[in-house]
Amino acid sequence: EMALVRGLGDVYKRQPYDRLFEFSGKRIFLTHGHRYNVKSGMYTLRQKAHDVKADICIFGHTHSALIRETDGILMLNPGCARYSYAVLNITDSGVNAEIKKL
């Protein structure tokens, strides 16, 4: 199953701006990021991820790749789709994220 969220000016008008789902025993919060002012910092997004009890928060909008664990939540931005993507591995021994350049 594919998890999509809507971005700014997106053609996927039927998709929600946020999505919360479980995958391999982890709660994942997926959002474009603009509704949480991520260009000004991650406080609001981190608070939302905490409020929904997410283990992993995947977002975009800034187009800057980022992997950071904060308050027990893995914050992941794959960057600009033209230049990079993220690989997320969830195993019994933990979660590992990596940014790959195109």
C-alpha cells in the first residue's frame, strides 16, 4: 500500500495533508510540512508528532534532507525529489534511515 500526502499546489487534491499509519510496528506520521511552518523550525511539527505518538515523522517542504532523532522521534526529510531520496529500514533491532543522492 502506498502512503501519499498532499503538498502545496499538488495535483493529488483527494489526498490528505497528513497521514498517520503503522508499519512494521512503528507509528509513522507523514506530512508535507507546510502546515507546521517547518521552514521556520521544527518545533510545531515535533509537537504534532509527539501528540500523535509517532515513532517516525516524515516530512518535506524545505527540500533540505535531514535525519535527526529528537525526543525519541526520528525526524526524516528526504530532501528535494530531484536530488535525493530516503531509505528507511525498520527491523527487529531498530530503525535506520539514510539519504541517497541522485
